[in-house]
Amino acid sequence: MESFEIVPIRINSLKKLRDFIIDNDLGEDDTIILNQDNFDSIVIDHRTTYGESINMPFIFLGILVKEDRIYDVQRRQVGIIKNTNLEDDD
């Protein structure tokens, strides 16, 4: 079952994103939702660090990272969707 949670933290760099994933024990079945400004900061940091833009969908350390397009997540927040890839056993 999916669950959505908003966490009060600002992630505006790849290092902060990495630390957040590790600290919150996120896995491949989870998704991170970032505010549009913070997502843009991640894109710029990725381009600066690796010399290329991100690939879409953006997968970082095995976690899907998406831009909030419905404005639920504010600048100093991160949305987490847990268990987004659960499959039926049929």
C-alpha cells in the first residue's frame, strides 16, 4: 500500500539528496517528490558535477526523484511516496 509523507527539510544539492536517502532508509520502491525550485537546483548541481544534464526519469541511488507539478511540496519540504512499485502476486 502506498503512503505519502511530507518531511520538513530542504534538499538543493546531490549531497543533501544522497544523505536524505541514506538517513531515511529509502529503497527502490520509494519515490522522492521535490519542489520545483529544489528540483531545478538538483538539475544544476548534477550538470555542474557530471558535465551533463539528468536523464528523465531521474533515478538517484535507485530512487525515483520527481518534480512536484501540483504544488503540494513547498521549498523547505520533501515528499516521500513509500512502496510505489508493489506488484500483485498474480
